Amino acid sequence: MIVRAGVAMSLAADDAGLARLRERYGKLTDTAPNPEAMRVALAGLNTAAGPALLNAVSEGDSFAGWVGRMKAKLRDPASSAPAPPRQQAQANAPQPKRA
């Protein structure tokens, strides 16, 4: 959330907001899940790291979107995997002729 706030403030050219974020959350950078993205986000777009920030955020959002789509697909019974091979073989086996 801090990275997204930093991106939003950078895009809005809100230098005062970025300064507040750096002051409040800068010390958490080293323990963040993605320390490099947090450093870049808190630096803002007006630095040489600006393009790296946009790239890091878009990659994170792409992955999160993929995970969400896969979870939805796996929960949907209509898109479930085909039956195990044994059940398919029984369904495809020739039926005995009735007399």
C-alpha cells in the first residue's frame, strides 16, 4: 500500500506527500517485501529511478491480477479439470450388448 501511495503521489507531483511518506515509512524499507520498489516509490518519479518505479509497480499488479484470475478459475466448478483417467476410460469403454 505504501508503494502505491508513493506512485500516486509521484504521478500527482505531490512532493509534500512523498516527504511525509518518507518520514513516516522510510525506516521500514529494509523490512518491506520488496525493498527496492519501496525505495524507488519513496524517491518519486522526478529522479532517475522513476521508470524503475513504474516497471516494479506494473509487474506487481500484473502478478496479483494473474493470481486473482487463477483463484477464480479454480473455484469455478464449470472450469474444473477433466475427470481422472480411470473415469474417462470407463465412460469410453464399449457397452455390452443386451440380449
